[in-house]
Amino acid sequence: MKKLLLLSLCCMIGLAFAEVPDYYFTHAPDALMTSYYDYMIGSYNSLPLRTIPDAAGGGYHLTFHAKTTPTGVRSVFRAHVNVAGAVTHCTKISNTLLPEGYPAVAVDPVSGIPMYAWHANVYGDSSPKVMFAYIPLINGFPDPMFAPQIIIDNPVAVSPTNDNAFIWPQIQIGPSPNPDMRRVYVAASNSISHAAGGMQSPNFMIAYADFDTNMLTMGYALSWSYTTVPELDQWNTDTQAWRRPFLAFNLDSSGNIYLAGYHTASYSNGDLIDEPDLDIFMCPDYGQGTWTSLTDPSHIPTWYPEVYEPYALTEGLPFPEDELYWAIMNSSHLNAVSIGAGKIIFPALFTICSDAGAYYPAFHTVKAVIYDSAEDEFAIKEIYPQNDPRDDYNAVFTPWDWQPPWGDPEWVLGDDGEYYLDLATHFPFAHWDASLHDGAMMNHYNNLKVSEVNEQGMMVAVWQNSQRAMLLAKSAAQNPDLDGFPEIMISVSPNSGDNWSEPIRLNGIDNPALDGITPMWVYPADLVKYMGMQGVNKIGRIGLMFYDDYTWGANAVSPPAHPVNDGGRVMFTELQIVFPDFPIGIDDPTYEVPAVCGISAAYPNPFRDQLSISLQVKDSNEDYKFNIYNVKGQLVHSSSGIAKGSFDLNWDGRDAKGTRLPSGIYLLSLSTKGQQATRKVILY
């Protein structure tokens, strides 16, 4: 799909329809080690930071891949942070000197023992294997006796092909059909594609094995079974069409396993396929049943602002003949979690797309997609930014209609005397420069993660925003209120994803603990630790793992963002957060529709020769005045004889003497004693 860039972003989002939660650092950002691998330090689609149950000692297990020297081999590491916040160890998982990468970790909820999965070139051949290890802690130290297992010995056959290489593992632990046992699942995606044009279309292999605490204590090797998803296997070998899935693995407490996400689709000639793009693949009976799927469109219709010359508009805005809609875009690094009651949730970036085959990067928003297995349907909720709850015109947040009156685009007068759309935007990527890596920055640098839901219904959504850095980079002067680095965004929900807070923003200006740190590749822990109540508000702690990039941008991605691999640091931190008590009431009279009068429409806007104005009057006993003012507050036009009910009038852009007024912003005002309605229009 064609990408249309905007030349300028006029307004940085700051729409407080929900509270920004109170928080403080319970563990200041702390370096685990220096690493010279500066891209996506954990799993693409799962969480490499896991809480340890209090009954097993508390704290966190972490995993990441790293290089200890600029020219060294990438290896997988593990770390343990105890309940007191001390790092008790940080070391390699295996002793191999061959390339390893993209580890994931899960923690047994009974024993607290961590289980790891990653891929590695263990034999030095061209086909990496998926490795698995669990490492019991004895007196707080890892047992060195357990050797990793190869659980997917690539290349493997999936009919009708035999050269498949399943890597990039995700790992989860859940219930087992066997009494007194748990089941561990490792889902890996295929790096080999047989689809149209050789384009990536990864199918999945899911390995699963049962265990109990005694088996882990004794160091038994687990016995593995396997399943693949027939529909995805078919996508991988379809030579007539190309479907590119972006899927995350998870499970629920009823023995169902899921792959959830979305896909893009095109024919072999490159033409887009118009089909639903949200996906859920489900297998019952603990992975032993028959796979089923549901697909549904992510599209949410929207509208475009009327465009009239000679008004200068930001390049890339849609033309009036385009049909516009919101859809998922640039969300390859998402994860999915169960929120109970048979529901799966995953975060995604939605942006405005055009039926002409374009999308608009400046309009990316963060939303949550929820699959309800009981209803067998999808729902979409806004995380950030959120639509004003008083807006009865737009289905979701709309960047050019972010304040009342709804349905009217927001305009601002530029320094050059031209009018521009006043766009409310944010840029949810780990860098502001879309030209990095041959224009593929947004594909590489999207990173959205949600935690699982704890017993109290608490969860977080975490991503990064580079809006402040973008505004600073495009400014000719330094601005002490803008940070030239990405910031970490944390939105919290106290009720299993039904409502989301205004995000916490962690950056080097507002948070002294991050001064001098460039936070990249942020992952939340899998669970919020419940700490009690503060009045009606729940208190929780969330751990974060991230990378402090010494030079902003990935050297590891080709072509590199910068030529010198100077590395950075793998970091851990923890916050305590006061979760808001939803629903939050909004009581702002400036947003209320006047009780006895209103201006329901002014069309077209901007206008040149004729403006059609619709007024509503509810009480004929009142003395109404309809006036039009210029930006200096000077009266330029007035009308009388306004009757009760709906009343339409036209204005030709002239004053009472019939003189055409200059181009500019004018304010329509309908008023009576104690009541006033206003609307802004533009004459050109």
C-alpha cells in the first residue's frame, strides 16, 4: 500500500478525557549489561519479562539477546531480579558460540521455574533450530546441569514442502488435560515462504509438552507433540495470492489455544485483495483438536475535510473523491493475551487509509482488538488517543475534528497567512524518521505490547512515541519542552481492557530517572503486581525491560541507521501506578450543547460565495441575536427575525453594506440571555 507522508504535524496530542495515573519509580532504571545488538532485544510477539509467583519467591525472570562486543556473536541471556530488586544473575542460557536470537520466557505458576525458548544455529548450518530449556533455581542460583533441548529440528516437512524453518518462538504455559500437570507450548513461525513471488507468508508450528513439578526438579527432558494450522499452511504455499499474517500466540484457562492478529493480502500481480483482515485461529482440546478460524474487517469508516483552493493544506491529505477508513497498519510486533471469559485482546496501530491504495502515517492511533469466543466476533476499543465522549459525530478519534463543534474541521492560520488544518496527531514509533532503513522504519520500529490481566482485572498497554522528537527535529530552534528521544507510553486499565487511561509518558525531560537515556524496544512484564487499594483506586506495580541505545536507531538493521556499532545497555525498571477508577465523569460546560439555542451546521466550510447556516431555537419567548464577528471581535454581520424551531439562513461573505469581506476566520454567534452557541468558519 502506498504511503503518503505529511510535511508537518500541527498539533501534539494532549487530550485529557481520562486521568494520567499517578506513579513513581520503585526501581530506578538499572543496567543489566552492555550489549552491541541494538534491535528488538526480546521476542517479536511475546513478553520476555515475567513475574515470579509470590509463593515461589517473587521477583522477575528476564531474557534477551545481546552481543558482548561489536563484532561478537549474538547470544541469548537470562537474568533474575529478586523480590528486593537485586539482580542475582545475568548470564548466557547456553554455552554455544554460534548465533542465537529472539528468546521468550514463561514461568511455571506452581514452581516458579522459568522456561525459555529461542532459535540457534547449533550445528553451524544454515537452518537454525528452536531450542528449549528450563532452569531450576537451587538456593537462588541456576542449576547448571540441565542442557537445552532441540524441539523443532529445522528444516522440517509440512506437506507438501520439506524445507521449512520455524524460528522466532513464542512460549506460554497453561493447564493440561492430564491431572496434576501443566502444558508448555512453543509456537514458532516459518521463515521460508512458498507463496506468490516468494513473499513472506509465515505459517506456524506449535510444539507442546506436559510436565509436573517433580519432572522439573529431577531435570527430565520433556516429550513433545506438534500441530500446525492447515489454513496458514495453505497460505504459505499459495502461488496465486500472497497473504502476510502478523500473529501472536496465547491460550486460555479452558484448554483453547489461539493465534490472533491480522494479515495483508494481494494477488500475485500485486493488486490488493479486498477481504477481511482481522484474524483469529483457535484450536480446542489443549492443541489436540481441529483448528477453526474467524476473519473480520478492521475497517472503521471516516470522512475527509472539504478541501478548497487556494488554502494551503499539508501534503498528503486525501482528495475528496477518496473513500477513507481506519485500518490496522504497521503492527507486526504485537502480542496477544487472554482477558478471561473466552476473550483474547491484542493491541494494534490503526491509521487512515484510502480506497485509492494509500495510507497516512501521521494519523496512527493505538487501539485494542478484542475477540469474544462466546459471540465469535471482534470488537475494537480505543487506547490512545480516545474520542471525546461528547462527540456524537465521529465513531472514533478523528485528527482534524478533535474539538467541538463536531463535524467541522479544525483550522489554524499559518505564519504565511494561509490556513492549515490543525491536526491532532501522535507518532507511535520508536523513531521519528520514516526514511530510516530505506523507508522501512515504521515496519521495523513498531512495538506494542499488553500485559496479561491479573486477578484484580488490572493490565497495561505499552508502546513508544516519537512525536516530541519529530517536532524538535523539524524545528529550527531548541525547545526545552521537547525531548529529542522517544518516550515510553503506558496506558493502564483497571477492568480487563474495558477502559484505558490517558498514558503515562516516560522521557528524559519529565522524568529525571531517564535523563541521558534513549529508551528503545520496551517490554512490560506479563502481570501487574497488585499492591492494595488507595481509596477506590487499585495500586499496582509493573516491571519494564528496555534498551538504552547509545546512538538512536538500529545499526543491526540493514541498511543501518548509523555506521558505527557503539551499542547500548539492557535495562530494567519498575513503576508503582495508581489505577484510575472508571468511569471517569467529564463535567466541562464549554462542551455542552446550549439548552435553548444551537448552530447545528455551517456548510461548506471553508466557503467562498455562500455559507448555509442551520440554527435551532427552543423558546420563542427569548430575544435571540445572530451575529458574525471577525477575528478581532468586530461585528461584521447580523440577522433578526429568528423564529422558534429550525431556522436556515445564508451568508454571502459580505458585511451590512454589501462589501465583500477579506479572507479569514469568522465566528458565528447565536445568543440569548444566559445562552450562547458559536461556530468557527473560514471565508476564502
